[in-house]
Amino acid sequence: MVAAEGDALWMLTVSGAPSLDATDLRRLHTSLMYPGPTALSARSGLRPGAVPASLSGSLLTVNACAGIIAPTTTPWTGTDGPYQWALVGGSHTIPGPDPALQRIDRLVIKIVDHEIDSSTFRKAISVLKTGTPGSGAPTVATGELSVGTITTPAAGSPQPIVLSKIWTVALGGILPVATASDLPIDGAYEGMYGDVADVEALARYSGSGWQTVASGLGYQYWQTVPIVATGTFTKGNYPGFRIARVRLMSGGGSGYGAEATTASQCSAGSGGQGGTYAESWVLESAMGTTVTVTIGAGGIGAAPPSSGTAGGTSSFGSLVIAVGGSAGLVGSATNLIGGTNGTSNASSSTGTVIIPGEPGHPSITFGTGISGVSTPRGMSGQGGNAGNGMGMGGRGRSLGGNNSGGSGTQYGGGGGGSINGGVQTALAGANGAIGVCFVDLFV
């Protein structure tokens, strides 16, 4: 068994052993640096507080700046240690524009190390990497740190430099990042903090993910996650959010079909109810690591004597539930006045805001047994609109003949009822529309 060994800065002597070479020093300095992807690396970035570069006309000025570059891939390894560097300043000239295509150039800080590249130099330099017209910006190579990009339009003048805003701080420092998506995962440890600039929020790494602990702006909208099929919402995919507004729409009910008719009869079903809208604010801490999300299907129309189906229930775990819209009701074939009432608008959904879908519209029919009616006529019921106006109900149909109702529109519209004039076979009602879930994330 061999014990792990290593040198330390306090062991350095004027002469004799132990002695520390450059690699030893780089490794030792990781004990004071913000962590990187490996145990003996650090986070690459600029020291915060300085504007590293600016552009005036075609003159790109590199200002005094300092930072760390921690290459860990070939020709370096993950144990070679990070490089601390400082530049006094310098300048580069942006090449002239391409006459036909846009070009994107990139300014980088590059490590030149004789021990790695046999260059005879050991220094950090600024390099302007000229892009290929019509292509993206040049890539950032191992041993380089991107400072920013400069776009030159076709036959135009260079635009202001867009800084990369990649920063690093000492171990235990609060790391500035531009957005929550820039918070690091490599090397993150419990108790690490980050300052998210775009939402003025302070985030803490819990050991499994980043959590916002304070914000100067209160809750700030970040993004909306649409979920259109049954699946799972995973918190870890959206590090840093504090609260979510969950908006659900259930499936719309199907319309009822039209019964078979004789020459003197007419039949028409009512429309299906629109889907229910349910909404609640849910704290990140109230969610599990994952939440099962169910998206209610639209009700399926059927030909009598079979009835159509109700819309499916949509749910966000047990936290928010939107019950599906009711199916349409039968309007029996008759040679007299007939029809059916619209569907109910009752809902047993769960949420802070619940808006039941509009009931399906009623149907009405007139057979030739009524004085003055020579041809069976009537109107089937229109499908109900979805709660909160997310989807429209499918249309009902009028007159005689054989006419199918219209399907509900996404999301949650109820299906229209169908109508039969004289001497027709049974006709299916129209389908309701599928539901949906929107998760609005706030940091």
C-alpha cells in the first residue's frame, strides 16, 4: 500500500530538495481557486470587475485584465493544473468585410507553454481568430478562453464586441454568471453560491442542484415549458427556478352522434363540453425530484347506439388537476320535435383557478310528423369552448341530409354533434381536442 504524497508551497527552499516546478505550483494553486471539472483544475474565466475589450471602428482594444485558464484535454491532462495569467493590454485590427457574406471573429486569451507545445515561450497572449465568411464564429481551442465575438456584416462595419461574460473567482467566492443556465455543474459543491445577473438573484448549490435563495426583483419570469404528451417534469433540468405557475387544460368531450332515421325522421346530438382549465402556483420545494404529468386525450366520437367519450383528465402530479369535458347527449330520432339539452358544466378539478369548459350546445330536430314540415330538418349542437379560451368547440350542423359535426380545436375544444335527415344510417359525433400543460418557471 502506498500513501498519497504531494508537495506544498511552504516546502519551497532556496536550494536543495524539495523543489517545485511550474506544474507543481499550478496544482497547488487549485486549493485557492473556484473548482473546475477535475480535482486538480479550476474554473476558467476572467476576474470580475473589468471590461476586457472594446471596439472603436476596426480597432479592437484589449484592456488590462486577469484570469485563469484550466485546460484538461489533449495536449494537457486533468492533473496538469490551471494557469493564472494577467495582460497589461494590447490591440488588434479587425479585417475588412467580405463583400457578400457576414463574418464573425473571436477574441481569445491563449496559453503558450513550451513544456506543452515546444514553442520556446511561456506566456498568455490575446489572439484575434478571424472567422470564415458565411459561417459561425471560430471555435475555442484547448488552452484558450473566449473573451467575445465581433460580427462584421457583408460590406459593412464591425459591430460592437459581444463579451462572453465567462468569469471566475477564488474558492468560496460568489460567482457572477449572466443567466441561470450558466451556473456550473462541474466541480459544484454544497454551499457554493452564484450571482445571476439577468434576474438579480443569488443562487446556492444544494448538492444536487442550484436553488435561488434571494432576488432583488422578487419572482421573475424565466421560461415556459410546454408539455403536450403524458410524461415527466424533471426539476433538475431547470436549475434555479423558485416557483412555477402550472396551467392545465383537460381534453374536450366528444359530440354525440346522430341516430339512424326513417324517411320522416331527424336526429341530432348535442356538442361535447369543452375541457376544464386549472391553474395553481407551486413552489419548487413542494415538488418532488420529478412530477408525473398526464395530458388528457380528446373524447372520441362514436355512432349510436354507442355514445362518445368524455375528455381525458390532465394532471400535474396531485398538485393541479383538470377534469375532462363531458361527452354530448343523445338526440333520439323522431318524426316530431326532438333534440337534447346541452352538457353539464360541473367540474371537480383541483387548483387555485378553475374554469370549467363551456357546456356543449343543445340540438333540435323537426320531423315530417309536424304540420307544415315536408322535409326533416334540424341542427346539431356545437361543441363547448375550452375553459379560459384555449380551444374552440367544433361546429354543429344544420339542415337535413347526413352531416358530421366539427372536431374541437386545440387545446380542449369540445366536439360538435352530428345530424341525420331522412333515411340515414347512424353517424358518429365529432372528437374533442386534446389537453395540454404549460409550466411557467420563475426565479
